Amino acid sequence: MKALVVERSLPRFAAARLRSTLGMGPGGAVSPVRLADVDAPRPPGPGWHLVRTILSGICGSDLATVEGRSSRWFEPIVSFPFVPGHEVVGHVDSDPSDRVVLEAVLSCASRGIDPPCAACASGRVGNCESISLGALSPGLQTGFCCDTGGGWAGALVAHESQLHRVPDELSDTEAVLAEPVACGVHAALAAPEAEAATVAVVGAGTVGLAVTAALHRFVRPASLVVSARHTHQQKLAVHLGADVTVGSEGTVAAVRRVTRTMTVGGRLTGGADVVYDCVGSAQSLHESLAVVRPRGTIVLAGMPSPARVDLTPLWQREVKLAGAYAYGLEDRTRGARSGDGRPGGVGSGDGGSGDGRRSSFDMAFELVAAAGLGRLVSASYPLDRHEEALAHASSAGRRGAVKIVFEPGARRTPPSGRQSRSAQSRAREA
Amino acid sequence: MTAGRSGTVGRPGLVLEVDRSTPPTMFWHGDGFRMERLPVGSRVVYPPEPAVPLSDPTAAIREALENPLGDSKPLSALLRAGMRLTIAFDDVSLPLPPMQAPDVRQQVIEAVLDEAARAGVDDVVLVAALALHRRLTEAELRHVLGDRIYDAFAPTGRLTQHDAEDHDNLIHLGQTDRGEDVELNKRAATSDLLVYVNINLVSMDGGHKSVATGLASYRSLRHHHNTHTMVHSRSFMDPASSELHSSNWRMGRLIRDAGVKIFQIETTLDGRSFPDAYGFLNRREWEWKARDRATFLGAKTALDRLPPRLAQTMMQRTRSPYRLTSVQAGEVEAVHDRTIDVVLNQQRVVVEGQADILTMGLTYLGPYNVNSIMNPVLVACLGLGYFFNSYIGKPLVRQGGVVIMSHPTPWAFDPVHHPSYIDFFERVLTETTDPAEMEAKFEESFATDPWYIHLYRTGNAYHGVHPFYMWYWTAHALDHLGAVIVVGGERRAVRRLGFRSASTMQDALEIASDVVGRDPTLTHLHTPPLLMADVR
């Protein structure tokens, strides 16, 4: 089968980083990712299934990998060669009618580790302490592990603990967003103090928009300010619940207006109670520190790259900085809202743990449907046009797009790029 | 009373019909100029030439103080030892451009202080009547008052600037029969005598508006600085048809009835807005001599080539050679009636009928950007507020017509003077350009924002609500017009204002044809110097 494969090649990663630094985007002859004919991965044990990929998204972490911008932190927790792609909707090979999405974290359950670590035992799979142990090669997620394959291929293998059945009412385009939206839900719920508070979201790519939608539906801040570089992102943020949207240069002024705080020397004396950094760059963290109030919280939801940031305000203002990675079981008291927008009970399905908590994915399914997040998928590409796809994803904001996905089963299409009907119409709406 | 030939005009204003031999018309374009060839048949409304100034302004001022109008006693008879005297004066928004020293306010206040000294009045406080305008800098105060007054009063805290947010120093005098709150500067309202020193550049200025607006709080001002008042002031420059005027008069009479004793001193200037170095600005194009053409070309070339910031600085340094044409003193309404007669006598130009299109060139300067930047909101206010409303009877442009304004309209703001304008531009105009909607939805939050209040009180910032007022100033025009086009403006700024953008006057006329057809009538307002169009 066809697959996009990333191999450990320092020269290629260095070249990719150089291209990225020069603003040339991913791809080219020296790219660390290449299209190859590979064998479909074999299920490594009982409880594993072959999953045929329908759609697989291109995530910011994928782009960081193929552009050589990823932190070296990941080196011991990935294994080469790997097939990227952890945002996946597919169907189980044994039952083509059964559509599933992938909970990509390779936690204790998938690694055959029993008893599980404390984090997995408590449903916090994102915090699993065994991501390089057990029966599998190292890999924090499917898409970064040499044993499992990934979504940028015709098929991958997944443990039954990783699979969530897609509700019938969701289209493939909507379902492929379940994983990033689950991350958004998890991040939104990472700061309980955001409820009824003034909240700022820095960045409005897929993560920022998912966090925005999740905050609006599950957290209900008193005021939600979203900083988005591009106009289409600002419009989407408004549709998803932002009270105020601004360009990135206007974040400080907007938060000042909303919080009615003072400024001294261009710095806010107060600020937002909670700030979600959905970019993860030095600039976005600097911006987050500029608008968070003393003793406020910054939730780092976007995957960071190595960055130089002046943490003096974090120290002097006693700001809390919290990471938000992946997903797990969420506090069930932050329930779904009913269709009329009022707080309601928990969602349907079996996404609960039975102890008052609810799966991030279950909440993501609900959110994708309720907020119409399928519109975030802007275009899909066959694997053999991966250079165009990655270039499109890398410049998505500038090109009026949000989420670019691969459609491994699709045949090569004309160079204009292939958009699913729903993606096309939603891109136009956006 | 006046000394000299008060307000005697030079050549009257003129309406020129453009024919094939008419030279191109000069348009102001911010810090620079453009020459535009208007379509044959267009009309150009020129202001009257500057009035003849008083030959002895010092004598005229003293004569006015001792021969007051209305039922007022002479100033000398109102002054006595032991009394509390407050002298309020118009702020830096008048005159435009700022006049060469000595400023007429300095001349008048020196005369008043001489009288006070003669009467043995010790408790004298000066108040800059800011309303919600920015505080003046020391340099500006020195320019307005002169060094002698500044050095005598400022060090002892007796030179003050009205603070509309200093609630300990405001006094609520009551409500008019329309329910309008009247809340004033306490020192001024509780003094034994309040002397107000005005410069009446346009017919909206002066009268009861001096005190009722200049020394009032937001609580008071909001009753007439609002969309309803501005839409029903047709125009706000015509006292007889101005709801703004009516509201101020109701308040003024309440102030009078509350026992506040006001001695009003109003002055008019001759309309010589620009120094001889810019002599071409005071002349009509077909009368330009070789020197005028050379001066124009030199100025235009220099301004076009200078970096915008430098051109702005250069123009902001312009000091007008204004001279006094009349001074009236005494009871407020009697004084103002005479002043308005003088102003209209100096500025009135009769224009027959309305046009489909009104064109205007907008300068680098309006009342609210002295020593500052003309930001896009102020561009709108100058064109659609001040110039559009410079009429008596009916607007120069018909209902549903088009205004074409020439101005670079840069996306630029002065963060010191106009901090709330920046937020207004970013937050309000991105959501609505409808004055009534923004008034209902946003005004209060800006008016009560503690940061804007802090900057207004302690810095040199306009009050947080001020950009709303500037936009309300455009309400009548926005209600009346079919389209507004800006020639040569920064496109995204023009778009944010809700207007259309054109690169050239020809393009603007082409765009306007969508609204007014392909054979429109056109009137050009050739100002400043200022004029009042009496449209019949």
C-alpha cells in the first residue's frame, strides 16, 4: 500500500528546517517525508485491529516534524521509520460498516502493560508513564511509532482501547476532527477557573478554534476574546462563540477593553483570568504573558517548539503556566448543553467512565456536531500529492484554510486540490 | 460695543461656475494639496475675503468690558474686593490654526485681570473650559495665555483645567424642563462672578454653549451630544435650526436662573487663516499671481516629498495671522446675538439650490487634532460634521446625494491624545457605523472606562466617549447622503469608516454616478478659510 514515511535522517531534518526558516515551507527533494510502497502493518497482538484510513488530518505537530522544527524532547519517545497521521477516521477492516476514530495516545492498555500506570488507571492517558515501554516500540502516539503505522497511509493498526465508534450522524469530514477537537476540549477544561471568567484565546488555527468552541459550549466564560491573525479565522471564532475577535496585534488592547484594566508603560495592570496559548511559539507565549492578570493562568494548548521567552512577568505576577496535551476522561460536571444552548446533561453514548467523568472524545463528537466544526476541513488531498497538501497546510491561514486532510483512498486529482463536497461548501461558508 | 469697524468684510464670497477657461481648483488634501479639474458647469463656493480687523484691539476690548450688552453692568462694577472670580476660556480647539501670539484670549484676560486688580479682587482662578477635550500642555497654555499670566497663576494652582470627572468639584444645578441634567464645574458655578472668554470661529461656538458645554460633565453633555440631537440639528452651525443650540440654551437659562452670574466676552476673528507664506490659500485660483503659483508649487512639492510625519509637523507649526474683528461683552444672549451677526456677516455666501454632489478638500487640521494626528474618525468628523453642516437653510448637497472628500486618511492615531479613538476604530467601527446603534451598544462602556478616565484626567487624552461624539457629528450627513467617497485615502481606513475609496477625482465621479446618475450637478466647497453657505 502507499504510505508517507518519515525516516531518521539528520541531513534531511536539517534541510527541512532550513527550508522552513527561509519560509520555503515543507517538501522538496530533501524532505524527511517520502511516499513509499509499504506493507500494511500487522496487528501486534490480541485486541488490535487493522483500520483502513478514510481521512487523516495534518496536524501542527506533523508539520513541525516534516519541517524539522520539533523539539528534541520527542527523540526518545518516537521510533523510526514511522508513518505520520494521528487524526484519523477509518473503518475496521473486519467490519467495513463500522467507522471509528483513533484515540492516538499509545498508553498502557495498547502496550499490554498490566497493571497500568497511575495516570492510565485514572483515565489520564495523555499522561501515560509507559509511552516507550511494553510490547510496542517507543511512540507517544500512533503516527510516531514504527509498529503501528499512521493515518497517512491506506491502513494502520490500532488497539481496541484506542478506537471510538463514530456516531452515525457525523460525516467523515466531521469525524476526522474528533481527535483535534478532543484535544481542544481537554485544553478548555484544563482551567476550571475559566468558567464565568474573562478568557483570551491566542491563535485561531484548528486548536484555537476547537478550544474556542469547547469553551463556549462546556465552560461558559463571561467574556471570550480570540486573537486571530487572519480574517477568516476571526469570522469562524465569532461563529464558534467568541465575544470579541482581534488581529494578533490588537490582543492587548482588546483584553484591556474587556477587563477595563489600566496600563502602565504599555503593560496591562490586570488582564484576562485565563489565557489559552493555542500556537505555542515564543511570540504567542509572550502575548499570553502580556494579557494574563496577576495570579491568572496560561494554558499552553498549542504544541510548543524551542523558544526564548522572558518569564519575568510569570514570576513577578505569579502566573500559573499549565500544559494541556491530548485527552482522557474529563470532569463530567462540565456537562454538555442541550441544543438550545442551555446547560444540559451529559452526552449520549458510552463515553462516560461510570464515576462522573466523560471521555474527551465523547464530548468532541458532541461538539463537532453541535458547532458544525466540519466546516474547518478546507481541503483533502490524495497521498501522491503530499507536497501540495503539506504546503497548503503550512500556509493554511494565509490561504483562508484551517484543516487540510489526506484521503489515502482517493486517486490523483488535478492540481487544484480535491475538496470533499462538504469541505468545499464549508470552506466557502467560512 | 465694539471699537473700530467691526466685522467689515472684504470682497464677499463667490459662487463660480466652472467653464473651459477656469483653472484647476485647489483641494486641500491633508498635509498637502491636489489640483482638480472639475467638470464644466460645476460650481465652486469661495469664502468671503478676510474682514477688516479692528484698528485698536486693546481699546476695543476695554470699551466692550465697560459698555456691556444686555442687562449686564460694566465689568468694573461687577468686581469688588473679597469676591471669588473665575475666568474660563476656550481651549486649544480654537482658533484653527492656532493664532500667532498674542492670542486674543491673552489680550482679553489681561484686560479682565487689570480690572480685577484695580478692584482689589484677590481670589481669581483661571479655568480652561475643556468639557471632555484633552488637557492643554504647558506650552499650549503659555501660548493661549502668555507667559505673564501663566507664570502668575500656574505655580500657585490658580490656573486649572476643567475636569469633567472630578466629582468632588462638580455641582448639579438641576434639570431643564426636558429632563436634561446640568452639572458644572463647582468653582465656576459657585463663584461670585464667572467671566467666560470665547473665540467665535464658527456659528456653533459661544453663547450658552460656552459654559453649559465647556464646563460641564459627561452626565450633562450626554443630553445634547447624542445621535438624536445631531440628526435634528439642521444644521448644528445654524443656531435657529440646531437642537444642539436649543439644548444648550435650555441649560444656559437654568444656569442663569440658578444664580450663576456670567459675564460673557466673545470675540470674532478676520478669517485670515494662513500666513503670507501661504498667500495662495487666501486667494482664488484665477487670481493667483506668479508668486502665488511659485509658492504653491514649492509648498506642494515639498509637502509631497517630505515623510508624512515631517509634513505633518511642518503644517502643525503653522500659526495664523488672525486679527480681532469684534469683541462683545455682557449678558450671554445679548452678546451672542451680536457675535453671530458678525460671524455670519463675515462668512455667509448665498448659494442657489442644492447639488447632486458636494466635493471638499480636507485639511490637516480640525478642532481635535491640534499638535496631533488627523486620524480617520476625525477626517469623517471634519468632512461630514463640520464642513457638511456649514450651511443655513438646506445642505449644499441634496438628499440622497454624494459627498466626495479629498484626504489621505492614514490609518494613524495619536496614542497620547486619542487612546479611545484607537479602540473605537478597532472595536466599534468594525461592528457598526450606525451612530444610533453604537450609541446604544458601546457609548457607556467607553464613557466609564477607568483607563480612559485616568488618561483624560492626568494626561493629555480626550475623554473615552469623545470618538462617539465625533461620529455623532456625522449623523446628519450619514442620514442625508446616498454615498460618501474619499479621494486618495488609505483604502482600508476608508473602508472601515464605511465610505468608498477612489484614487482620483475622476474615479470618484464615476463611482458617484451609480448613485446620482451620469449627469450630476456638482458644488465644491472651497474652504478653509471658513464660510457658511446660505442655501436657498
